[in-house]
Amino acid sequence: MYYDEIEGSDSADKKEKRNTLVVFSLLLNILLASLGGYLYFQNQELSKDLSQHSLKVNELTQSLIELEQQLNMSLQQLEYYRDLTEYYSSIVSSDSNATGRRGKVDMPILAVQALKTFFNAEYQGHVLHAVLELQEGEGRILVNTEVINGVDIQTSVRTATQVVERLTGISFSNTDIILTITATNQVDAVDGPSAGGAITVALMAALENKQIIEGVYMTGTIQSDGAIGQVSGIPHKALAAAVDGADKILVPEGQGNVVIYEPKTVKIGRLSYTTYEKVFVHLEDYLADEGYTVDVVEISSVIEAYQLFTGQN
């Protein structure tokens, strides 16, 4: 009887312990489930915040690229006009007894256009068609541009005229310069005087009755001393020229290597976002990656450009 009581007591203790363990296990499971739910909720919130920050990083990166390109264009245009102002202040009157000249040349001109979207601006190169004519007249500069805005043609032609007069000793005081530039679509160019070098070459060729070699393109400003000044948007212009059938592209000295922005995907866990990395590449390699074989030549003066455009030494 005594032993039966002891066995019953042990059984009750074991049952009580089992019940305690079951309750503890339930409480532990509830706690772990609550903790898991909390961590899951926190993870979702963090993922949402990270996704929003990723989008913001992309927007800021695009804005930075756009501002950098705009700054480069503005600085180069400022340098060009400062040099031009100093030059014009020293110009003396042309010879009023000069003989009128005649000539005509076709020349491709490169420009870059900003295509604005809701979030940023993308740049696109264009090939414009220019026809420069010389006729006996009163020394006027007549510019006709169709569906083209933003290209500072008038100033470029005036500078080209002064440079060619100085290089050749021939006055245009009795010659009218007529320049017509056309494009297939509306072009709102943003690169200002970058067509000056090509216009100067065209003026020299028209004066000498020389034709331009097909497949040669160039970009660069014209300085008062005949030097070719640096410009912006070269990758975009070069690609447009390559698409148009360019065999050779002339660029200002020091600009054979260009900056491009390559997209780079950054992954954080299951999330990813795109940033842009600045990379320096040779222009020929950039065009080759796009599927075009083009000879890129750096030039420092309009004389070099003229020789390459006409095949003369």
C-alpha cells in the first residue's frame, strides 16, 4: 500500500512536469513566432526604404552627369567667347578695294542635342548639312538655318572670315558669304560655337575652289589664331558621324580620349540598383564597341584640318 502511494506521487509529479514543459514550449513558440513576425516586418520596411534610396541614388547620379556635361559646355563656350572678344577688339578695317570672290562647298557639321525627359536629359549627336557659297558683294555674312536652334553660326562665320583673311591675305570686304545649314529634323543644339572649325575649313575650300573629301567629319571651335578649340559632347557627335558613314573624324588636340558613363549594377541582398561609373576610353575604341571602324585624328590648327579635308599638303 505504501509503495502504491509512492508510485502515484511520482506519476503525478511527472505529469505536472510534462504539463509545465508543454506550457513552456507553447510560450516559447509564441515568443519566437512574435519575434519572427517582428523581424519580418522590420525586414520589409528596411527593404522598402532601401529600394526608395536606390531610386534616389539613380536620380541623383543622372542629375550629376547632366550638370557635369552642362558645366563642361558652358566653360568651353565661355573660353571661346572671351578669346573672341579680345580678338575683335584688335581688328582693323578690311581693305575696301578687295576683289569679290566666288566659290561653293558642301560640308557636314556635327552638333549635339539635349533630349529632356521627366527625370533627366540625354544627349544625342546630329549630322547637319552645310552649303557655303561665296559671291561678289558687300562683305555681308548671310546665314540661313532651317529647323536648327542653338548653333552660334553667325559668330563662327565672322571668326572664320577673320582667320582666313589673316592666313591667306585675301579680304572678304567685297565678297558675300552665304551659309545654309539644314537638318532632317528639328535640332535644338546645345554646343554653341563647336561648328566653327568646320565652317573655317569650308570657307578656305570655297576660296580655293577645292572640294571636301567625302567621309571626313570634324568638331571643334575656331580660335582667332587659327587654333582648334576643345568642345563637349564628342562621343555623341562621333557616333552620329559614324552612323552617317564617317571614315575619319577630326577632334581637337587632347580629346581623342573621351569620358563615357557606364551603368554599374550594385546588389545588396535581394535588392539591386544602378549607378554610373565615369570611364576614360579612346574614341576609336568607343566607336568600335558600337560596331563602327573610324579613324580618329587629333588636330591643333585649322591648317591641319584643311589638309585632311582636301587631301592637300
